[in-house]
Amino acid sequence: MRKNEERVTKINDMRDKLAKKLADPALYEDTKAGELATWNKKYAEVMDGLNRAEAMWMASLEKLEKAQNA
């Protein structure tokens, strides 16, 4: 459970850094279209990873609760 929680925290940090990068107006200049596409793809990958990590974390919490109630 702790590993899953740490993974979620790490991915959240990555997401925050990417969001900050994507908030930079300079990234949206015509000359940086390829770079923008790359950062958007990375952000989508991080969000997918975050969804999976959160699901694993919740599953581990449910197992822990069941074990404690047994």
C-alpha cells in the first residue's frame, strides 16, 4: 500500500511539472508546434499512469481494510 501511495505522489509531482510546462505561453508559438505535441503526449501518458496507480492504491487499501476486519 505504501509503495502505491508513493507512486501516486511521484506521478502527481510529474503531472504538476508537466502542467507548469504546458502553461508556458511561449510553448504555443507556431515555431514550437512539435515541442507542444511532445509535451501533450507526455502529459497524457502521465495521466494514464496516474489513473492506473490510483486504481492499484485503492485496491491495496481495500485489501488492507478486509485484512483488518477479518
